Amino acid sequence: MRYTLALLRSILFWILFVIMSSIASIGAVVSLPISHHATRWFVRLWAIFHRLICRFVLGHRIVVEGAMPDMPVLYVFKHEGAFETIEQPMLFKWPAVFAKEQLFSIPVWGQAARFYGLIPVDREGGGKAMRAMLNAAKAALAAGRPLVLFAEGTRVPHGKAPPLRSGFAGVYRMLGVPVIPVAVNSGIVYPPRRWVKWPGTITYRIGETIPAGLPREEAEERVWRAINALNPPEALLAGGAEK
């Protein structure tokens, strides 16, 4: 019975989400020649609608422990599902999110993402791609936008704590800005790569700000521990062994 109810809720959720995603993507692209602010409005509307259907269709309760100031710093989020990626335009006014290059090839959505100002990450592009990424990140910081990085590189099931990707260290060193780590446990109710979502509570826990200029090992260790703060202790022990 519990699974059946979750399945029915999930089907309704996906129908509504696909409809709204299509409307928001098309609206964001069409409105660009008229107003960049309108493009941003459509993207934010998409994130707000997603939060609403998570709350009232899937039965999610969202809890934020701490504050996420909307300022030009580097945020590093735990990445357990699509939930926290879709949330970014709602958490911040105009975030610059690092996203895989492949996502920009999605019809309409990819165009909207470029217009909005997401930052492509091309892991196979070599030095040229890295310089382009860093230049885009610096331009976003100069415009007062927060940067958002999912430093694990991919969605990780809840309870897993893999090491950070090496790209974090380069971004941290080259940009020279403080880091605010954010733990999130969305994978419990919004599991990655699964159709069925479950009711429950999703928590964001904002960690202590990590200053710029720390040695690589210290910065990585502090970020890794902070973003995994909502994992069970045994996950941290296992992850520490892997590191």
C-alpha cells in the first residue's frame, strides 16, 4: 500500500514536472531577446514550482539549518539527487552553477541554461576548457553571483561519501574565494536515477565557512566532512578509508 501510494504520487509529480519544465525552458529562451530578467524569472519559477510539487504531491518537508547568504563565494553541495540541482535558482537569486558539458546539448533546456549563465564543465577538454570555465566563474563572481559546485562530480546515494573530484582543488586555488559547504540528505526520499520518490524530510545543513588560501589537503578534508555531515557515521569512516 505504501509503495502504491508513492508510485501514484510519483507519476503525478513527473507529469507536472515535465509540463512545467517544458514551459519554463521555452519561456526562458523566447524571452531572452526581450529581457534577461524575464529569462531568470522563468528559471526561478521552474524551481519554485518544483519545490511546490515536492511539498504537496510527494509529501516532502524542507528544513534549512543555518543561512546561505546570497553573495559571491563558492558553495559546495552534497549531491544525492536532482533535487538540490533544481533548487538552486530558488535558494539564490542568480546562482552560477557548474554543470556537465553534456547537459547543454539537451534541446531547449541546454539553450536556456547557457542564456541563464550556468558554467559548462568539460572534463575532457583539457587546458582550454579549464581556462574558459575559470573565466566564466570569475565573471560570475564579479557580477556578485554565488558559485555552486557539486564537487563529488555525480549523484551519490545517501550513505556514501566518496572523495571530492580533483577539480575542486583547482577551482578553490584559482578563484581564491571562501567556500561554504552544504550537506543535504535528499537521497533518502528523492533517490538518484529512480522514478519513485518517497514522502519525508529533506534537510540542508550549512557548514562553517572555509577561508580561501588553505593547503589543498586541509581544504578538501574540511569540505568533505562538512558536506557529509548528514550521513551516518559509518559512511564517514568508510569514506575516510577510501580517501
